Amino acid sequence: MDQTAHHLQQQTELYGEPLGDLMRRIGGTLGLTQARLAEAIGLSAPMLSQLMSAQRVKIGNPAVVSRLHALDELAIRVGTDGLEPAEITAALDQIRGTTGAFTKSVPTANIARPSARTVVREIQDLFRSVASADEVHRAADLIVAQSPSLAELLLVYGAGRTDDAVAHFERHH
């Protein structure tokens, strides 16, 4: 396997899909150039290009990952709710200004419930920050006889595709 293919596989394990696919989908849905997408998530354009082309594997800054998740959620909302351009611009400005830190500046009643995809990606990020897909498979193999449901959770969220994990989450939530 060549290095780019290996990096694409690692990105899929970390983010549920290659970053190039994710960024192109978000940028296309939101009408963002690569430079504007880089600005919105807080990366330099060259770094974004390296991530999209799989020259680099991982986003090291948690705040950037958080903003990328927020942009993905915004793109989903654009597709499902048909947001107006002014609403998209306002949301982009808000996302651009986030730090990724936990703050409680807005009453919780005003905060929209995160989508299943957002919740699933957070769970996947947690699993993938502590174990590789191979490690998750080995752990699931060790416990499947005694705890098949727990083994399934490990496999679906720790090593599975995001779409499959979202379907699982929606079935069980």
C-alpha cells in the first residue's frame, strides 16, 4: 500500500471518511473555496491542502476539529433545512469565532440539540484517540463471547464507518 493510500485509510479511521472528501462536501454545500474553508476552520490554506491530499493524516488542534464538526453540521442543515445565504454567513462567522473550549455563555434552553451525526463523530473521535481500528477489533474479539452487545459497540463506533454508526445510534437512541 502506498503512503497516500495508507494516509487515506488512517483518515477514514480517525474521521469516518478521508478529509478530502469531507472538506469537498462541506465546501461544495456551503459554497466555500478551499481558502475560505481553511479560514473558517482556522488552518492555513497549505495545511488544508496537505490534509485534503492526504500528505498529512491528522488535524492536531482540537479547536480546528471542533470547527470542522460545526461546519459539517451546518452543511447538513443547509441540505435538510435549506438555510438562506444570510443564515449561512452568520453561522460561518459564529463557527470561525469559536475556540473549541467548553463555555456556558448561552442558556442551555437556547442550544439546539446536536444531530446524531455530531454525537456519533464525537464518540468515534474518542475511541480513535485511544485505540487504532486493529486494537478495537482485537478487544471486540476478546469480549464477544461474554458481551456481544458491548463488542458490537466497540466495532461500530471504534472501527466502523460513520454512516453505519449513525444508523446504529438512531436505532438505539
